[in-house]
Amino acid sequence: MIALRPRPLVSTFMHILPGAPLARALPAILLATSAWLFGCSREDSHVQVEEVRSGLHRDTTPGLSDDERTQFARGQADFAVDLYRTVGASADHANRNLFLSPVSLSTVLAMTYGGARGSTAEGMRKALRYELPDDRIHAAFDDLDLALSSRGQNVSGKDPFRLRVVNSAWAQKGMVFEAPFLDNLAVNYGTGVKVVDFKTATDASRRTINGWVDEQTEQRIPEVFPEGQLSADTRLALVNAVYFKAAWAEEFDARQTKSEPFMTLDGRTPTVSMMHGVFKTFYLDAEDYEAAALWYQGFEVQMLFVVPKPGKFETVESSLTGGKMLDVLGGLGRAALTLALPKFRLDDSFDLEAPLTAMGMGAAFSDAADFRGMAAESLKIGKVVQKTFVSVDEHHTEAAAASATGMEPVAYSPPPPPVTLTVDRPFLAAIVDTRTRSLVFFGRILDPSN
């Protein structure tokens, strides 16, 4: 049974290892995010799963003001671009395709931030680009999660719209948590803590967590924690998963898909499957790039493409900020777009300790970490991992790391001007929730053939 430790502190999600005296290395917290779709959780036959939950109910009306939502969206966009730039420049991912879920990562780190104190909290606040006061941050994530989970509720058809965000916490039995930690999980993230035995059944516990994520992501992420990544010292594993699958509001004509060359940054011209279609949509022609957005069914979520002009990819990427991404969204105008876009599919994993340390939250990974707001034990973050998947074809997009309100497309009268965009060179792509202006997924495609 998990014990409650009543202290007036905010709690968070994380994967934690056991505490230790100050003279020894602290146990680590492991954080996992998954970009994928979730179903119902299941119990693994190897481990009996018990859940401990606060008696408080989820706050389904967090009541953010328009100004708070604007501040939150700006900070989240800045975090998304900071993460993209830092991971994209790392040795493991330099000059490679890249697709991350900033929303998934920021959610699991927000749960962790609630238990941080002192310089640990200050570093996390800086890295995560929080602009709201602490007492409103978790309410903002609650608001975002509820908004995203409401998308596509009224969309029907053979390929229904799905966007889902799921959180879970897995703790060592007998671990003592601060009562506000469990309250925060329940009120703002809609979850409790599942109890397993990392100490004596490490691998069985790992398989249970992986099985839950596998089912929640419809078998897209079967192993968020590979063998050997958890240990007997693990105390808490925090997992956030996002899954998205939706059909285009206007599909590409599959009969027109054909093999065409794509010019990479190093001058190669691999052959890719290029889709073709004509869309009533949105377009922007800027000095260094072109941008376009395609609606998904329901008209609440778009895929945004930012296509640097020939020779301008490094210029656009190096000058990118969260504010500029939001400006691109705001600058799109109506157009009748003749679009050529390559099909692409990415499946990747990221160890994010080094990028997050570079972004300013190194204290959270050190033996000086201060997470007194979470549990009685001394803890530090041991690992932050994310697995993502995206597949784009003529009919739909599927992504994971997951019209609702009867919205309809803007009436196009008078007819918008015709434009042509051929995406035959490296580009940036984002899946955007237009109402919250959230970059649910964000990355770059340098070579669709790879």
C-alpha cells in the first residue's frame, strides 16, 4: 500500500529510484513519454496491479482566462522549438529526420515539476518556459488535456478521428508520497498511482508498464522501457502517451501518387512517393519559406508544413522560435492550393537527459536534486525517454508519442487565389490543435525515403 504524507506541497508524475543518504548517489526518477494512441489499460499476468488514488475528483472546469491561455500557448511553443533545436543539434539526431511530441513531454515534466523545490524548480521552470504562476501551471495542463481529449467526438466514418492523451504513474509498493502529490495527479491529470514491485519483480513490473503503453497506443509502442532500463532502485515511473489518427478533410488522389525526386540538404536526390492533390486551404509565401496547412476531419486540427525555399533551410531553422511558429499560423491566408507532398513514416526514440540539461534543468538529474514536494525519499530524475511514431499517406495521418463541436471549414467566397507548392526539399511539419495553438507534434523531414 502507498502511504500518504500530509504536507502542503504539490505533487507530480515521474519514474523514481529509491532515496539515499546525502553522502551517496540519490535514486533516480524515470520519465517516459509516448506519442501514440491509447485504449483501456490491462493487467499483466506477472504482476498484480493495485491503484491508489486521491479522494479528489478531476477538475473538469479549470477556468483559465483568455490571457492565461495565450501565455500558456506562447510558453509551450517556445518549449517545443527549444526542444526541437536542442535535440536536432545533438550527435544522435543531427542531420536526421526528427519528430517529437512536445505536449507529451511537457505534460510528464509538469507532473514532476509540482514536486520540485529550490534550484531544481527554478531550473525546470526556465527549461519548460513556464510563464504562469505555479498555482496556475497545473490548471493549464488540465485545461489543455481536456481540450485535446474532446477533439473529434462527433466525427464518424470508416476511419474516425482520434486524439487522446493518457497519463499514468507506477510506484514501488510501500513508497511514501506527499498527499498533495496524489491530489495533483487526480485533480489535474486524471490519474492515480499504480503499485508494482520494482525491487523484487523488476522485469515483471517493466513488462506490465510496457503492456499498458502497448495497449494504450494500439500496439504502436510495445516497449517504452527496454530491457535493463528499469532496476530494483526504481521507485516511480511516470508515463504520458499521446495518440493521433485522423483522415484528411480533403484527401489526396491516390491515383496521382508517383515516384519523384527529392533534393536533400547534401545534394542527393532519392526517389520518394509524391502525393498530389488540390485543396481549399491556407497558405503563406514569406521571404525565406512557404507554409501551408491541411485540415483533418472535424476542422479542429491541422498539419502545418513550413517549406524553406531552396538553399534556405539552415536560415529558417536557425532563426526559428516559438513566437515565429505562432506567427506562421496566424499569417496563413486562404488559397486554392495545388500540393505535392511526399509520403513519410518515422519511428524513433529519444533519451532526453542531455538536451534537457542543456536547456537548463540539469539540477533535476543531479544528486543535489530537490523533490521534497513529491515523496519522503530523496530523489532525482534518472532518465527521460520518448518514443514517437508518425505515418502520413493519401488518406490520413497517424501519430503517437493521441467535427467535435460541429465546426465547418470557412466559406471560400470569393474563390481564393490559386497557388502551387511542391514539397521536394527538406521541410518542417507540425500537427497543431488550432484552438489551443498547441504543437502536439513537431519535427523536420530531411529525407522522406529514409
